[in-house]
Amino acid sequence: MTIMLVTGTGTEIGKTVVTAAVATLALGAGRRVAVLKPAQTGVGPDEPGDTDEVVRLAGPLTTSELGRYPEPLAPATAAARSGLPPVSPEQIAKEAARLALDHDLVLVEGAGGLLVRYDEQGSTLAEVPAALAALGHSCTVLLVTTAGLGTLNTTALTAEALRNRGVPLLGLVIGAWPAEPDLAARCNLADLPVVAGAPLLGALPAGLVGSAHGGADRVPLRTTARSCLAPALGGVWAVSP
């Protein structure tokens, strides 16, 4: 599990927090961790991006960013409007492979959902595993999803898209588990792994970003991650519908 793609069923669902949680547990276990953000949108040249947020939440680690575009749009659209070059799956794979040479875990955080376009050819994060395979590397995918009503359809569609491409899905993580889950959320703990054909590997509580978990003392995030992520990700969590 050297290279892991972190994708989601949509945008603003907790991919960066999940990336930070996985990273902080790996760091706590003594592993060398790198985080790659292929395309950062909606952020200016001198503004902090998602990799900065992961460092803030998880602690010091290696970061890399291939493209940055000022407008908060899909990477392909943002690149075209800015006049800046887009990022291709081959570039992403090459950088991930480079980072894998001297890191134990490389987390590649995608933009938006799995099939968000990165260039005018319609390339997406889903093409990165094949590009990695051409370089002699393999990877797995961690899918971040939501807890409530409507998540089963988007999760099933994303998992199907991965299966159709022969890409292994390691499992699912709920990016923001509500403090007071409703009936749909509680039922989805059992239903999500069924529709995805992959295990549920955790549920991080809502509100981690901007709380004490993001302060200078990073022990609380590591403690939360350990209790809220499954052993496959370095934690002790076990689902209990």
C-alpha cells in the first residue's frame, strides 16, 4: 500500500481531512509520508492549499502540487480559463512514482469526485492507476463518501466506475459523521459496504477542520483518527450499525 489515491463521491465532503487522518496515523507509526495534490483549484499563487492543510492537521510531511488554478472550478475548466497547462494522468503517475522511491506511503488527493476532468481529453483520476502500471507501480483507492440520504447512489456509481477500470477499491471512509445521525445515516453504515462491494474503514466526526484538532498540538487529531479509522488504515475502529 505504497501509493493510495484518495477520491470522493463529490466535493467538500472531507477528502483533505481523511487524507490528514491517514497521514497522521502513518507518521505516528514511523512511516515516511508524502501527499500529492495533482491539481489545486480556487487558490491563488501565495495562498495555502490542501497540502498545507494536511500538514497543519497531520504534522510535517513531504508535499507536492503539480498544478494550481485560481478559479474554484473543475481542473480542466480552471486550467483552460487560466491559460495554464493542465495536469495529465501520466504526470500524476510519474510524480507519485518519484515520491514512492523514498516514502513508505504516498497519498494522492484528487479534486472533487473520481471522474472530474483534468484536461481537455477528459482524463480523470481514474486513469492514474493505468498510468502507474505502465511505470511498474500499483496503487489502491480510498473512497470518501457522505453519511446521509443519497450517498448510496453516488457511492455505488463511483465503485462501479472503478470496477469497470479494474481498479481495486480498498474501502470507504465517511468524511463527516454527524453528531446526531439520523435513521438514514445509521442504516448506511450497513448499506454502504454492500453497494460499494468494499469495506467501510471509518467515519470521522464532522467539524474536525477549524477545531482544536487543527491546532499546534496534533495529538488530538491522531487520537481521533486512531479511534475513527479501521486497522487497515492504522486505527482501531470497528463499525457497529
